[in-house]
Amino acid sequence: MRRRAFLTRSAPGHIIESVKNRPFGGERKPVKAGNNMELKEAVAKLKETQRVMHAYNHAMGVMYYDIETAAPKNAIEGFSNTMATLSEITYKLSVNEENFALLDYLSEHAGELDEITRREVEEAQKGLRLLRNIPIEEYVEYQRVQSEASAVWHEAKVNNDYAMFEPHLKKLVEFTIRFAKYAAPEKDPYDYWLNEFEEGFTQDVLDKYFARIKEALVPLIHRISEKQQPDDSFIYKFYPVEKQRELSEKLMEMMGIDRACCAIGETEHPFTTGFNKRDLRITTHYYENALTYSMYSVIHEGGHATYEMGNCDELMDSPLSGGASCGMHESQSRFYENIIGRSRAFCGLVLPVIKEIFPEQLEGVDEEKFYRAVNKAEPSLVRTEADELTYSLHVLIRYEIEKKLMHGELDTKDLPAEWNRLYKEYLGVDVPSDKEGCLQDSHWSGGSFGYFPSYSLGSAYGAQILRAMQKELDVEKLVAEGNIPAVTDWLREHIHKYGQIKKPAELIRICCGEDFDPEYYISYLTEKFGRLYGLED
Ligand code: ZN
């Protein structure tokens, strides 16, 4: 998981007061600042606003990391107050008539701007599109509904009580549809939201994508479920946390992560955050009785961090630093975690390192046994714990449900039944409770509809990127030799250096020389798991 982009994009609930005092939508004053504003002056003004914004976001990001990792429990009150104040300042910095006029003026002169500035203007406009078009009263009401829904969801999940959450979800769905209409009246609401999260993707594209996933993977998963599963019991022996920390250091070293630019902390749920290419923070969670949980979290989050550390220097303080999209970010973290980290070559490389730290626990475990254990594919209930093969089916289920919700074809009251039906149909599992079912993810309670597909697209991008990389590099050989930095160099040159300068579809074209094509993902999974489970007959 990568945190930041959507935390800073939408204005948090506590800035409601400042919003009330400004004109919105139709009430806006006519724009005239642009007429006599010199282009150079306008660009300087943009850069100045960005510089100040960056400083505030930096400060808030560090505070956020601190509260999650190091701060004492009672720090939360002071933290919340300071965050509210700082958020209000950053909100006012971007949501005001002068800034709207500046961005409109620069948009009109887009052809005269350099590529980075042009993209900065475009992204800023995109971030403000919703806020400029929603009637203020509705926006304020939405903020209230959303924070209430989040709180209720937490409780509903703990108590396994969907009925308690349902009325809140219903309201959020209605708001989401309405907001899409305000922002882009000509678009289908779900298409609007999909494009917000992964630019260039519509239901047209995703319907075809998921149809292929379903057609290819559902029968494969069913065939595998009839096969004997590998013995992975050694993973669940006792692995002292202190020793696992040692392993994290080794893993980061193997990945070529510069520790002078990347810190590691410990949190309940692992995440990555970053402030510029020389200051990234990843976190992990250690379980004494699960060796691979933290191991693959570190590799995954290390992948997110590696992406941002590879940004070109010009993006140091630009809002375009980071990754191209959620999907592209996940493509990189999953590339390191699964395509590299769960490859036969990496298993051969890492096992001796792990054995040196845990000789007793891993006695008798050879490379093949380790490789099979970390690739055990088994239909399950929870998306975040799913294996590489079944993962996209969890996403597909959410996609189908969101589509129906956004088109009024599914009442929120009937959501659990539909969820359970789809889990049975695609993954063959019975969902015992809503807690392990439709209440498991936080996304909907936060008002995010259209986010899920980017998780699956990330995996699919990764497989296509691998194929392009293999044309130039002997990836398996490099990994087996421990030369992961050579793989990273290639990714930096083709993806990381661009940050958000290029959009995801464009990056795939630059990197792979063709458009996005899910067939690479399907053949990657079919070949890998076919071999692992002996299905090549
Ligand atoms: Zn991630």
C-alpha cells in the first residue's frame, strides 16, 4: 500500500468551516486575472504555491508517519489539532479564486509551457475539478457523512454488523454518483471515478480485461484446488521478532535500497510514505509465527520506495514526484514482491540468507520446498491475504459490485448476498460472516469507488513490463546472481524517473513499445502456476 496521493488530494472534514466562506460552482466570480498576467509571472506564481504546498505536505507527512510509528498514545489530540490547522492552510492555498484563475490562465497557455509545468497544471486542475463543481452545502454534508461512515464501519466490522453500516453506505453511494455528475455530466458516473484513479480506464476497457481474467483464471484455480497443496508448515514456526528485523535489513540490502534515503518502521498495517526522492519511509509488521508476512511486506513496500527514489532530480520538490498512478505504483511493489520475490531464482538467492538467521527453523527446507511454499495458491476470503494467482478475482468481485451500485442495479441492502454469491461462484468459498466478507475493506467507507481495479491492473502492468525487460535483460540470471540493482536500473530508466510526468498508459507504451495488454498477465500466471501444480498435460 502506498499512502499519500489521495490523502492530500481531497480536503479533510475539519476544514469545513473554511469552505463555507467561499463561493462555489455557479457563484464563482468572473476570472480576469489571466488577461494581463505575464506567462513568466504566472509560472513563477505556480512554482511558489507549489513550494509552499510541498513544505506543508512534507510537515504533515512526517507527523503522520510519527503518529503511526513512534508517538505515544496520547499524542493523538495534539496531532489532530495541528493537522486540522495545517490542512486548513493548504486547503485555502489551493481552493481559492486566485489559484483557479492562475490555473485557468496556464491551461490556456499549455502549449507554451515545458512538459513538467504543463503536467503540474493539468494535475492541479484535475485535483480541483470536483471541488470547483460541487455546491458547497453538498460538499460540507458529504464530509460529515463520510467521517461518520468511516467510524461506523470500524464498529460494524468489529461487531460483524452490516445492517448498522448499510444506511451510511447507501448515502455514500448516492453522493458518489451525484458528484460524478457534477464533475463530468457527460460521463457515466463509474467511468468518471475509474478515470480519477487510473487515467484512461473505462468500463469498456475493464469489462474486457476482467472478462479475460475470469475466463482464464477461474478454471485454472478450480483445477489447482483439486491438486495436492505444498507443505508450508515451516513458515509458521517460531521466528523471534528481533531476528526478523535482521532479515529486513538484509532484504533491503539485497534490493539495493539506499538506507540513507529510506527508513523502516513498524505499524499494524504496512505502508510506504515519502516526501522526496531522498526521504522515503516504509513500515512492516512482524508476526512471531509467520516468517513470510513481514518478509514480503518489506519487499513490497521496498518496491514502492524504490519507485520514488528513482524519480529524476527535476522532480525533487514537484507535485509530480512519486508514481504515475495507484496502478503503476502497485505494479512496482508487486513486481518486486511477486515477479522477483516469489521467483525460483530469488528463492534460491534468499534462502541461504534466511537460513543463516534461522538455521533451526529451516532445517531440511530446500530451495524447491521454499519456492513452492511461498507460492501456495488457495482460494480464500480476504483480499489482502490472497496469493498471486487468486488476487485479481477478489478485485473482479469488487468491480462487479461497484458497477452495479453506481448504476442503481444493486441495492446496498442486498450487497452481502451478492458478495457471498460471487465469492462462491469465482473462488468456490463460502463466506461465513460479513466481517470476513463485504465489510473487510475500508475503501467504500471512505467513499472510494473505482479504486479497486488499479490493484489488479498493477499486477497486469508488472507482467507486461517483465516481458519487455526480458527482451533486454536475462532477468532470472541477474536475480540468481544477486544483481537486483540491474533490474532496478532498467525500471528507473523506463518508469521510475518519470514520476507523474507521464500517465500510466503512456508509460506502458514507452516501456513496452505497445499498449496495455492483459494477455501477458494471463500467460505469466498460467505458466507459473501450471508448472508449480503440474498442470502441463
Ligand atoms: Zn502497495
